[in-house]
Amino acid sequence: MSGTTLFIELATLCEHLVETTSRKKKTHLISDFLLKLEGREVAPSTLLIIGQIFPESEKKVLKIGFATISKVIKSVKQSVLLKEPLTILRVHDFLNKIVTAAGPKSRQRKESLLESLLSQAKPMEAKWILKSIFGEMQHGVSEGLILEAIAEASTIDTELLRRAYALTGNIGRVAEMALSREQGDLSKIGIQLFRPFKPMLAETSYDLGEVLKEHNGVTALEYKFDGARVQIHKKEGRVRVFSRRLSDVTDSLPEVEELIKKEVKAREAVVEGEVVAVGKNGQPLPFQDLMRRFKRMHQVEKLAEEIPLKLYLFDILYLDGKSLIEAPYRERRNRLSEVCDDVYLAKRIVTRNIREAEGFLKEALREGHEGVLAKDLESAYTPGRRRKMWFKIKPMEFLDLAILAADWGYGRRTDWLSDYYLAALNEETGEYLIVGKTFKGLTDEEFKEMTRRLLKLKVSETKHTVYVKPKVVVEVAFNEVQRSPRYKSGLALRFARITRIRDDKAPEDVDTIEMVRRLYNRQFLHKSRFRGAGRITV
């Protein structure tokens, strides 16, 4: 196997990235490293640096759990005389063999391969091999940062690289092309049937007036469903359904596959929509119930009877050999209506009137949906990008909660307590019960100040977490309460974000756990309740 760069060099790079807080310096370190690699080493190295072993677009998983890894680590005996040092390609080859191990004794084979790999690794190498397997690099290198590093190393525009990555779902391949003689082919990358690509994203807004102004006075409003976004590829009689994370979920959603075969009147198409779980009264079930369908691979038919699905289509991105992502939304929606009956399309209006827009939002909420999406009629489809061409508008709930603990951050937030456990008060017992955590909402200066405040309130700590007296109160915005076995309260806030530090409030002034339970139960005024999800008693 060609490729002579040692894996210890990649591990050393990762150690340096942990020690570096400057984004610019991290970019330089990665860029310099990539330029030293041989051609075949670029793709696997790029993936390993960000904690991916295989591209998002490939349905490959190691299927090795924490218990198995712990067992292997205990049995590993490092070789004193290494006959052959570990190169990047050898490590990647080991991991590939673990994935492809199949058959009656595949588990033993996987364990044996992992034990062999770790026994040949130096301690620092083993550390970063395991971090890659768990996908927990904790060195602050995001996909955006590594794209900037690839751009610096190749002198190719970052936007071109971003587009290529969004359309392929393979950042390793993009890096390989950028640093080779295939540079010119990057601009030719387009939609390829049955190769999923990243969805276009929406900005968040809470002001319909702001949206109308941004969209030059007229906007299209669609229901925003509390479901799972899917991208569906069709070619004649073949259909595959992909999740927003590019995983193939066709086998879990057989009714979606059949509906597209029957109802989308096109030889070739890529359509996008939302899958929603519905109750017997036709109203949507909570998101958690839908996820039971997405994760199920066995006895799908039985669960399909318990949790039926409804598909709402809202975009068409490819039709009979032609990409439509550059076409304006107005045209794409018209083309979608031509190939599919309106009964399967997301409900929408086109309006210039803010009162009409507000009425449509209220209607969506009454029907049990999250809110609305606002789309500029002239907007192209930009895979993987968040633009003001699309806005998501949904009401937020607010609670005042106490910080009960905090985790140390990593990357740019190293040395700061920056992931906060949020607690409501149980008035009957005086206990503070955790209802979620968040790292969102504070500025760097606020992170620093919060760290100083919490350390003064410390009552105990572990390696990663500091537990504190519940003295600091924060206002938290969120959009839903869901059930959670993780916390003693049995509840967790979805999409929580700190909006204010409430120095004007004492710990006893925080919202109660009874209030959180009422908010959870209130959502079922407009949603169905799966029979396994009982009412939470106040």
C-alpha cells in the first residue's frame, strides 16, 4: 500500500489543534499538513481530522460499541518491537476491514482487528484512533474550518469547495480533488441520482414584518412541520429516501417509497419534503414518536400500523435529467405541482399582507405544526447553506431557570465553563431538577464572566463537569418540552438558548417543575399523543 505518512504525524497535528485557540492558526496548521501528504492520503486524513472515518454519503458504520472497545482496550498489549509503523493509510485500512467484517463470527473478527490496530499504536496514536471512532475530537475543528484549510492549501475559492462538499457529502473527496489535477472538475460537480446532498437551510426569525421586508414585500409561507426532512430520489421504478444527515432510511419508511413510485409522475426526480407521524385523529404526533420509525429496521410493518406517517412535499430539485437548484423557488414549486397532486404538497400561501401572514401562522399552530417557513419567490436552492432567502418562524417559549452544573468547553471554549445544566424548582421538595442543557446564547466575554461566577459557587466536580449552588438564574428560550429518560425530571427542553442572565432574580424565583410539566402537556391540545406517552402529572 502506497502512502508513507505516519499516523503519529496526524495525531501530533490533533494535539497541536487542541492547544491552539486561534481559528487562523488552526487553519494554517491543517493547510500545511495537507500539503505534505501523498495523493491517496488526503481523503482519509481529512476525514480523520474531523472525526469521520467514512464520508457522510456512505452507509458505513463500525458497529463497535463502548463496551466492546473497553473490552479490547483491557486486552491490548502493546508490541515492544513494531515490525511496521502505523501509517495513515494502514490505520484507515484497518478501520475499513472492521466495517466490512461480516458473517457468523464478525464480532470476534472486529474485536481482533481493533485489538491488532491498538496493539501496534503508540499511546498518542491510540488516543486519536479512539477519538475518531467515537467522533469526539474536541479540538475545535468544524467542517467549515477544514474547508477553509483546504481552500488555503489549494488556493481554490472556499465557496466552490463548500458547494462541492454539499453536493457530494464527501469532504475527503473534495480535499483530494482540490489538491490534485482534478481541481477543474470541482466546478462540474452537480446532482447525481441516489447520491444525497445537503439540504438548504433557513435563518430563524420571530418577526413576519422583518421577513416581508427582507423578501422585498412578498413571500411564500409554508407550514413548518414537526417532522423529519427527507430527500427522495427516483429513477423509473427505483426510489430511495435519505434523511437530512444523508443516511438511507428507505427500509424504515416503506409507505413513503410506495407513495413516490405511484404519485410522482416523472421518470427521474429528486424531491424534498417532510415526514410527519400522525395520530388516529389525524393530528401530528410529537417528534420523538416519529424518530421511533426512523430508527426501526425490524418489524417495520407492525410499527407502521402503530405510528402511521404522512408525507408533505415542498420542493423539486431535479427533473428528468435537469438540475433545478439554480431555478427560482417560484418555478420549482410550479414544476412540483405539475408532477404531483396538490394533496401531497405542503400547504402554503403567497402574500404581501402581514395580517394574512399572521393568520396563516396561527392556523399552522392550531393544526399542531411548529410554525411556518417563509421563502423568497426568486431564491435559488443553495445546498448546505443558511441564507435569508428562507426563514423559519415559530413561537418561542421562555423560562427562568437556575444553572445547576456546567461542562468545560473545548476548542475555542477551552478553559471556559460553557455548557450549562438548566434546572427548575420543585416547590414541594425544594429540589432543583435539571430539564436540559445548552451552550448557546452567550458572548465570549459572558462565557468568561460566567466561568468566574460558577467556580466561586462550586460544590463538587468531575473531570468534565463542575457542580454549583443554584444561585445564577438565566432566561432560556426554547420551542418545545419533550420527555427524556436522561434527567430525573423526565423532561428536556428542545433547542434551548440562553437569552438573558437574570441577575434581578433570586434562585427561589425560577420557574417551577410544575410549570414545565404544564408546558409539556399543553402541546397535546393540538398534537396527538402516542399511547405509550402518558400525560405527565402536575
